[in-house]
Amino acid sequence: MLTIRWWLHACFEIEYEGKKLVIDPHDGGSLGVGLNPPATRADYVLITHDHYDHNADSVVAGDRTLVVKWRTGEFSLGPFRIKGVKLPHDEYEGRLRGFVVAYRIEAGNISIVHLSDLGRPLRPEEAEELKPVHIVMLPAGNVYTLHPRQALDSAALLDVKIVIPMHYWIPGMQLPLEPLDTLLRYAKKWRVVRYDSNEISLGLEDIPEQRTLLVLAPPGQGAGRHG
């Protein structure tokens, strides 16, 4: 059993066997008005690329936190087995905004992929590098990343069952991103489950057969789900 928490934008926390891994922390205020930084302390931090809305490791790091920045290849952080795959941040193979590193994180028998700010549709050979995947954290705000249609196509290429959208516009955000509703318009063949909390705990037995778009709520809301 592991727990996933969404701390807005592209920041997620994965807790497993008592250890906390945080990906792409931000400082809250740089994103917009009334948006808070992640309210957690990490044992490990993964940074996918060096942009201000993804690289605020000091916000979640303590004296003993291990911070890893845009590292490719296979490595381990405590109970987490990780693989980093370099991908372009734009449709011009990185010539406009450089590159990001997508991370596949294995926690026990569950595999999670964070696609960072992928800037063009995933290619079959890249998907093969990241497989097998149970859950993908998918950029869906169009600006700086994938158009929602491209995002869902990339998720399908990974043959993933759970998609958790990220990097989209929410109230208060100053970045000119598309809202979640834009993604939902293209997700007609996906089951949509909305949680009233920013976290979910699950094991391998909870991975559905049907492709599911799992929408976590911003931090501070209630608990539960509806679909």
C-alpha cells in the first residue's frame, strides 16, 4: 500500500514504507495568488528540470533530505526504485525550452510515471523505456506542455490504467494554462473519478481494469470521492 498526495501544479508526494518522495516542489506564491507550497517534509526529492515552478527543493527539504536533479538511468532512493528518461520540453526537440527528465518510480509492486513538462507527444520507443506503468501523472494544461488530446494519446501509449492530471489551471494561478475541463472534453472514453481530497492510498489490487482519470482535489478540502 502506498499513498499519493498532490500538492498543486506538478508537485506530488509518494509515501511508501514510512518514506516520503516529493517530485517537483514549488514555493506556492510564484504560481499565483493564495496558492500554498507543499505542506510536507521529504526524505527524498526528485527535480525533473530547472524551472522555477518545479525546482523549489528547499521548501520540502530538511537537513537529511537527499535531492536528485534531472538524473537519467536507473537508481534507488530508499524503498523507491527509479528510472529517469530524458524528454524534450517543447515540440522542437528541446531547442526552445530544453529538456526534462520523466521519472518512473516503483514502490513495491506499483509503478508510477511522472511525465514532467513533456512538450510533444510521447513516442513508442520512449513509452517502452517507461513501461510497465500502472499510474501516470500527466501534464494537461496545454501551454508549455501537451495539448490535452496529446496527453491522453501519450497515456494510451503507455497502456496505463490510472491517469492523474497535473499542470493545469486552477483558481488563483497566474500561469496561462488550460483548466481541467478542457482535458475532460477529450476524455469521453475514460472513466472519471473525482476525489474530494488531495491524497489517495492504494495497492495493486486497487488498480482498475477500466482506464480511469483520477482527479485529486487541491489540498485542504474534504475526503472521499465521486465518479
